[in-house]
Amino acid sequence: MLSRYDGDWMRSYQQELGTLLEQGVRVLIFAGDADFLCNWQGIFKTTTLLKWKGQRQYTSARKQLWKSEAKGGSSVLGSRVSAAGLTFLRVFKAGHMVPRDQPAAAAQLFDDFLHGRV
């Protein structure tokens, strides 16, 4: 017997990202650098292999530090690569559950993305 929750399962949409980017949809992919289930290096490599018109621009983009400019000074939250609508963020000192491990960084991540800063 099928459960009514069978549709709520992990699915890969990686093959759709190029199409979304081609249509002008900005894409954010992030990973914690202490995640042993989904390592950030493999996720980043996947972003460099996406086939789309901005691939060359993205793969030649310079890696930058991602910082918070919160009250009390600047702090480094991770690193980022961003070009042509695609952003990859590596969140420092975070595991598989970035919002649990680094809640302030997770809030900054979404705020930065929604406001076009990354």
C-alpha cells in the first residue's frame, strides 16, 4: 500500500538548473563546509559542470569571501562564487543543517540572496 507521503521524497533537479538560469531565474546553492553527508567540494564541482550560457562566466568567476556587515564590525561567514545568476555559498563551521549550525549566517544568506547582494 502506498503511503500518502510517498511524493515527499528527495528528488534531483540538477538537470533543470540550466533551464532555470537560461530563463533568468537566479539560483542559490549553499553548503556547510563541515557537512560529511554532502561535501561542499562535490556540490561546488557540480555547479561548475552545469550546462548553460553563463557557464564560462561562472567557472571563471573569482572566489570571494562572504562577510556579514552586522553591528559591531565585519565577520567572515564563508566564501562565494557568483556570476550570471548562479551563486554558490560555502558556509564556514556549518554541517548538513546550516540554519541550525549557523543561524545568523543562514539568515544573512537568505537576506543577501533576496536583496541581490549575492
